[in-house]
Amino acid sequence: MGRLRGIHRHAWAEGQRRQRSAAIVLRLLAGAGIPTMFTKGLALAQEYYPDPSLRPMQDIDLLVPRDRAEGAIDILQEAGWHFMDPLSVYSQGGIERAAFMVLNNGLGMRDGRGNEADVHWHAQHECAVPILSDWFWTDTEKLVICGEWSVRPGPGPLLFHVISHGLRPNVMSPMRWVADASMILKRSGSDIDWLTFWEMASRASVEARLAEGLAVVERISLRPLPKGARNSGRVTFIELLENRAFRTAKMGQFPGLSLLLLRFAKLLRLWRAIDVLTLLVIIRQWFKVRYAAVSRGNRSVSRPSRSGSPEC
């Protein structure tokens, strides 16, 4: 019991640190009139868990409108925050930055005290669809952090985000998304507009992922799903590509084919947000990153390679 109390105190202290860091960021951006939304840990811990210490977090996840993202990042840089990846393509500016912001949903930053923040301009990778972003910003609830006011996603968008992020194809997926989703359903499952939920899932091509996630939560929590939460989970061509790519990667077969399938699937997800010029720049960035990785590998025999690589 003594060790558990120690773990609880440590989680509480870390949570307080994250909240103070979030409040500082919030004051900076509010002073410039930039809307903010907090997702994941901060959005869940205060409202959905009986004790915020039960929901640990390693950083803060901040969402700002796409057209204010560059201004928000500039403000944080002026306040002493810097990119966690010093080689980020974002720092190049121009069309390279524009392509980066289409291809990615955010970037990581760190201040001088070691506090970390992920600044997002899309709620998730699939959120490049404009109507999906609008849903997150229109369905919100108030959130108070150390006396500073912001918002968090409503229960529908938040559940969407938790499951789709937790089950997003990855070599390793943290299982705490199951607890997060269960807490949301327990408190607000009957308040979710399930018709809108599944419409957005269809537009983002994640119906099968969300249906599978809800089924997992129901089995583990032993609590029936609310009316309207069940869906057959139509598997889209994009999801088939992603699943095939990750199965191939896990088996260690055809790594080049796996990467190609993932990148093709990503372009299909983002095609509505990409013009021809941006598409060409993205492809060029991919080749540059690939060439840089090969070059660093060839030089690694004689000298250490530089850490980090552009997020593409």
C-alpha cells in the first residue's frame, strides 16, 4: 500500500505540473486572442475521472484553429519554447511548411523546464477533413485550468478522438484508451449524438476502427453500449491499406512496400486538403527524408549521425 500511495502522490504532482504549464500556455495564447482546446489527458482527468491522479499524462495536448497555428507557435517560441525535433521541416517556412502542415496534425515543443506540449492544428491525422474539424470546435465544453478558461471537446468528439487515436495503426498502442473511452461512456454516453458520430466516422474513413474500439470497451467494461452506439463498421479501402501495411511491417517482410502503402493511404486520407503543388512538395520531402536516412546510415560507420529527422 505504501508503494501505491507513493505512485499516487507522484501522479498527482506530475498532474499539477502539467496544469501549471498548460495555464502558462493558455495565458500566452489568450493574450493574442487565439482560441484553444485541450484534448487527451487534461480534457479527461478533471471531468471524467473521480481522481485526476488516476489519469497520468506525459505532456499537454493543445488544439488551435488551423489558420492561427503558425501564430500560436511563434508566440510560444518567443516565450522560450522550442521544437522537440530541431530538424523539423516546419522551421524551413514557405511551401515546405505548408506541405508539412497538410501532412501532419501537430508538432512537439518543450520549454526550458522540460515541460512538453504538442501543438495541434488538426485534432488527429484524419481530422484534415474540414467538416470534422468544425465538429470538434462546435461541440465543446468549458474547461478551467488553474483559473484560466479554455474548452475541451464534447463527449462525442472526445470519444471519437480517444478511440481513433488509441486504435490508430501502430506498432505499440497504449491501452489506457480503453479506460478513457469507458469513463466517457459511463458519464456521457447517453448525451452523445450518435448519428453525427457515425457520419464523421464515415467521412474520416474510420468506421471499422471505431466500431471495433467500442466493441472492445463493451467487452472489457461489462457495460452495454448506449442506444445508437452500435455500427456494423464498414471497412474502407484506406483502412485495408493501413492494416496490410502494418501486418507486413510486424512480420518484417517487404519494408519498402509497407512504407509505400502507408504513404499512399495517408495521401488518400488528405486528398481533399491537398492541391497539386503541395502534393509535389510532399513527395519531394519524402524522397529527401529517405535519401537523408540512407546517407546517415552510410556515414554511421565512421561517425555518429545527427539525431532527429524531419517529420514526414
